[in-house]
Amino acid sequence: MTVVAPFAHPSGSRPPAIPARFVPGHVAVVMDGNGRWANERGLPRNEGHRAGEQALLDVVAGAIEMGIGCVSAYAFSTENWKRSVDEVTFLMRFCSDVLARQLETLKSWGVRIRWAGRRPRLWKSVIRQLEQCERETAGNTVCTLVMCVNYGGRAEIADAAARIAEDAAAGRIKGSQVTEKTFARYLDEPDVPDVDLFLRTSGEQRFSNFLLWQSAYAEMVFMDVLWPDVDRLVLWRAVEEYARRDRRYGAAIDATVQPKS
């Protein structure tokens, strides 16, 4: 399939001119505020989720235009099962429907779709759709979209620890050999790079159990915009803020002290 450029933003805006070395390679997005968006308009919460579909598509388009190699989207957490049966049922069907509707578009943009999350409790129809998307986009290289469905950061770490314990019991690995690099190989998507920019919408300022291991040194940017109102311009503003940060990874350099005259 011939790769095409994403649709342009309605305003005709282009991404800010930021040197490539200051552009994040991996952006994690907490798509927050769908329910509040709907409530403010007197609509059922599910209408907010429905309105968020276009926001995700536009953010992916903006990531491609910006040269961002990976976007991870928090679509359904392991804690979201606590919501009402009606909302969970809607979200399960909606996750599958969104992927089915947008697969051809994302394929045409050269997007590779991957899935991070647990199988237990997740609807089989959603698993089938996620796996189909993974198969059909496996060769795409323009941008990776990691759909985090039935995902939790603590669950991912616990599952990785359990797999390491199984390998240790089977004699495939020694406990003394487990390092951070070893542990990372047992995560859901071990070859996806660590998060550079952690973006959360709606004004809330917390991780909410999203990509805890991978976000150890991520720059946090919180935007006071409800997710259905988000587009690539919001993403680009977050990237501009990211580009202004001084990322030291625990290192520090003393400022030069001028000798007194």
C-alpha cells in the first residue's frame, strides 16, 4: 500500500519548527475528560467517548506531521471495569468499532498498531480486532500507535515479575542476573522505547497507573482541555513545552562560577 500524508488540520496550521533532537520519540496520552465534556452539554457520558474518536485520529495525524515515532493511547484501564455495566459495554464495543472504522486510514498513513494490556476479562471481539490490526499493520514504519486496552501499569509490572519467576523456577534465568534491562524485556511491548512526553488532558495531574515503568524519566505536561476538544494543535503545544525542558536523567552540571575580581 502506498503511504499517504494525513489530512491537513482545518486551520491549515503546520507543526512548529522544532529541531528533531527536541521532538519526543514516544508520547503517552491519557485521554481524559470525555465524561465531563458530555455532562457539560447535557449528554450521556458515552457521547463524550464517541466524540473522542476524532481527537485521537487528529493527534496521530499531528504526531506524524511532527515526526513523533510512537504514540501510546490509554483507551481502557484495568480499573475501568469499576464503571457502570452500560458504560463498560459501550467502551468494549466502541474500542472494537473505532479500530474497524479507522484501520484503513491508519494503514494508509503508514501507522503500525500494537496492543498492550491483559487478556483476562477483555471481550474476545476486542481481542480479535486488536490482533487483526496488529497483523495488518505489522510492516508499517511511519508511526506506531500503541492501543492500551485493559491495561494497568502495576498489572504490567506484576505480570512481568511473574514471568521472570516462572523462568527462574524453570532454570532459564538466575535471580542474580535480573537487572532493569532484563526486567524491561518482560514488559508487554519490550521493544517500544521509554516515554519521553507524558500528556494528560482535562487538567488532572496524575499518572492514573499508566506506563509507570516506561515513564520513569518522562516529561509531564498537563493540558486543561477536555479530550473531545483536543486536536493536533494541543499536541504541538505540549511538544513545544517539552522542547523547553532540560532533561538531565539524574545528572547535574554546576553553573560556571566567575572568579571575583
